[in-house]
Amino acid sequence: MKTLRAVNHDARDGTECNALDIPVIGLGVWMMNKPGECYDAVLNALSIGYRLIDTARSYGNEAAVGEAVRASEVRREDIIVVTKLRRIHATSYESAIENCKRSLDLLKLDHIDVYLVHAPPEDPEAREPVWRAMEDLLAEGSVKSIGVSNYGINHLADLRSYARILPSINQVELNPWIQRPQLHDATRAVGALTMAYSPLARGQKANDVDMALVAKKIGCTGPQASIKWCLDRGAIVIPKSSNYSRQRENLDSLGLDISDIRAEIDMFDSNYVSGWDPTVEP
């Protein structure tokens, strides 16, 4: 599978501190909380070629993700596991360290591949010490790459003022209905990749009639066209699905050429926020 290189850079001179090759498409497991649902979804995804799994403490399924990763026949070193520091835990240096260790305990893995601050800490005074903890977790090897999630342009600019190491990832809602070109550019400007969650707007656009009509022109589904649009923007995409056939359908988006319909998809941008949006907070 195609990968993108996620790099943490030294904030002083831009030199590369560490790098991780991340598959361009992965499985998101938000709201997979029914008995066995997350475990089965991850195990199946790994069996058909997924190598990136995105979870979070707030999802309540880190233990199931870790169990499936350990049970899989895929080598651990070939799997990228992403999890996140919950916002209510992003209050201090000590809390960030403690809750990373707790995530490792739940996952029962010896390291986290990508660890993200799930949203800008609500207390602006906590943002620097929380990020310092992220840097120290990276230095000690508990995590292999550090980044952020739901950071807006102003949050990224602020991060530059105190970071020793810049983030490798900014995970935000990105799809044809909320295209965010300025935020995408700001993310790249700090040397990070955009990781697009909710490529179908939390499923709210999965059956969008207009997208289906456009996608039909090249013989694919609306969801596939939406996912490929994100991929073509240079983003890593993490669609959620516990349905085996849908997982395959999403994976098959990689092989699409949407150049003939891209201009039409670009017209769907309407700043449609499907859930929370901390990127606009102070």
C-alpha cells in the first residue's frame, strides 16, 4: 500500500528528528463499542490489507484494538496504531504522561506508533506543558511519532512559539463538504501531514445524492469518490466501518482515477461540520 512519510521536525532549524511511513488509508474505530465489534472490525481490516488503525482513549476501545493487533497474523512492525490523549486529560505535563502510559496498558503494546493530542487543551496555559510531555514521550520511545488533532491555524501558530519538536500529523475533519484549504496549507507549513477523519461527514454524506450522481460517471460509489478526493489532496484518510464489504470498498478507493470529476467534487465545499470543531476555538 502507498505510504506517506510523517516527520517530526526540530522547531529551531527544521531538521528531521524522526520519521514514520504511514499508509494513506486506514480504519477508524470511533463509536465501535458493541461487544466484539471493534475487535472483529480491526482483525478483518488487517486481514484484507489495512495497516493503519486509528483509535483514541475517548472511543473506549483501545483494549479491543490492541487485542486484535496482537491476534492478527500481520507482524506488529507492519501496523501503525494511532491513539490520542483525551482532552479532559490534557491538563498538565503529568496528566499527559500518565494517560499515555494508561493507553499503553490498555493496548498491551510496547509502544504507540502515533500519539496525538486529541484537541487543543481547553486551558491555554496547559498547552505548552502538555506538548512538552509529548516531546518527552517521543524521546523515551514510548511513542514513535507525535502530533495533534483538531488544531486550527491559530493553534498551530501558537504551537510554533513553544515547541522544540513540531507535530508530524494534524488530524481534522476533511472531506468534499469541508475542504479547509487554508488549514491544510497551515498544517503542511509546520511540516505535518493532514489526517482526514470523517471523509463521509460521520456518515451523514454516505448516501449523498449529488455525490452519487457524480461518482456514477466513472463507475464508483459516492463514498469511494469522497475518499479518493481526500487522498488526492495529499491527506491520509481513516474511514470508519465495521462492515466487511464496506471496508473492502473503501480500500478499493485507492485504485480510482477521479480526475474527470474532481472539479465537480470541488464544488461541494460548504463548510459542513458534521460534529465538534475545536479548530475554531481560541
